[in-house]
Amino acid sequence: MAKLKIAIVISTTRAARFGHKPAQWVHDIAAQRDDIETEIIDLRDFPMPFFDEVASNAWAPRRTRSLSAGKRRSPSSMASSS
């Protein structure tokens, strides 16, 4: 019976990445088995310069509403201001 082949893809190319550590961990555990063959595929090894960003857009600073804009006014303060 042929061995099961599994590719472990490290999908980030950023300098401050963490994905290589769990990828190596999974590879080391799978290497202990006789019925599985694994290969780590690192996207850094392929020419994709548009993926070499400093940070993810998901971590961009978000604009927050000012505290005064988010305050709720009590009914009594609304009645006195009208």
C-alpha cells in the first residue's frame, strides 16, 4: 500500500511569522510513522513579492468613536435640554 502524502504549507512570508514552528512540529510527529510521508512547503521559497507585507490588514489600527459620541443621554437630561 502506498504511503499517504501530506504537504504542510507555511503560508506566510513575513519576517515576524510563527507558522514555521507548528509546521516543523507536525512534520516531526508525522515522520515517526511508517505510513505517512510529509513535506514542508514554505511559500518563502517561491517568488511572490506581493506577499512580503510588513503586517496584516487585520492588525491595522481601527478608528474608534469618541467617548462623547458613544454616550447615551438619560431621558431626564434630554428633557432639560429641550
